Amino acid sequence: MPREDLGSLLVQENHAALLDLARKRTARVLRYVSGRLYSADEDEKWRAVRALGALVEDRKITSQRKVGDLLRRFFWAMNDESGAVPYGIPEAIGEILARRTEFQDEFLPVLCSMLTHEDMIQTGPIERGVIWALGKVGPPVAHHSPAAVKALAHLSWSHPEAETRSVAAWAHSRVNNTEATGGN
């Protein structure tokens, strides 16, 4: 299938067709969708996040090992040493951890630490992505990191950017299970 067709399926959010194609060409579809996470176009990034969620949710397409490897690559991209600018990556991590809960014990503490440990704290759109990811995961965040819950509460009123305050308030309400809607 040509790249243009993959792009069309992503734009249409035709997850059923993406899943069909991924059953035949898993690596190619995952690579394409993962590449769209880095898009400067917010709509394209969010379509990629949702498509990735659909792909990892299908255990016949994405085995335990494949999802673990994907998460490790994404966390590596979040590391300063990777040299990557990880736009869309925290959102993808949150989407995966929300849909494949068996990975939460291993990876959620690392995601939480991106708000609580000084040497791992992110800024700007990456920080906002981490905040969104924690909100997407929801109540398990409180179990894994009470410090992250406090950080979300603090950011919801103290962050200098209104958009980040809003996302933090949404995430904090989701983590505390007081609101189940919102976000992308």
C-alpha cells in the first residue's frame, strides 16, 4: 500500500482499515503512524495518537514484546541523550498505557517522574503532553505516584501558560476520577 493511502486512512481515522493493513504489514503501519506523532500539525499528531492506540489495543497485531519495545523506544526519545524533539511521544505513551494496562507497573512510574524528578522534568509542549498522558491513564497514576497527583494539582493553578493549566486541571480531575471526559 502506498504512503498516500496510509495517510488517507489516518486522515479519515479509518482505524478498521488501518488494523486490516497492519495485520499484513505491521512494521510498516506502526512506523508510519509513529512518524506522524512528531508532526507540527496538532490534528495530525492527535490522529496518530488515536490510531496508535487502536493498533496497540489489538493484541494479534501488537504482541507484548512489540508494545514493550515501542514504549522503550518512546521513552528513549524522551531522553535528552536521544537528540530527538519528542513532540507527540508523551501523548502516545499515555494512550498505550491507557489501552494496555499490563504495562503500567513498569512504565507509569517513569512517566510520572517526568513531572516530579528535577532531572526528568519536561517543558513546553512536551510537558503538556506528559500532563495529558497522565490524565489519559487516569486513576492508576494516583496509585503509582501521589507526588504526580500533587504536581498536577499545583500545575493546574500555578503554571504560567493557560493551556497547560487547563490540561493539568483536566488531568488532575481524571486522575482523581472526578471527570471522565475531556482531552483529545
